[in-house]
Amino acid sequence: MDESNTSFLVLVALGATVGLILGGVSLFFVTVLWRSIEEVPEDPESDPDQND
């Protein structure tokens, strides 16, 4: 293999590694944010329907 192919493969490997890392981080944040959005606790004091 000549030097141009080697450097190209190194760039491809680095890009794939960075993509996997960033994909894992983004997946982690999406799941954390999705859980925090779905698990919103209901505050009975701020419910406008309950006016006693």
C-alpha cells in the first residue's frame, strides 16, 4: 500500500470513530431528555382546574 491509501484509511478510521462517539453521546442525551420530558411530575398546587 502506498502512502496516500494509508492516510486515507486513517482519515476514514478517525471519522468513523468520531462519528460513533458523537452518536453515542447524542443517543445518551436524547434518552435522558426523553425520559425527563415523559416523567414530568404533576404539581397539584399549580393545577388551574382545582380551585377550592
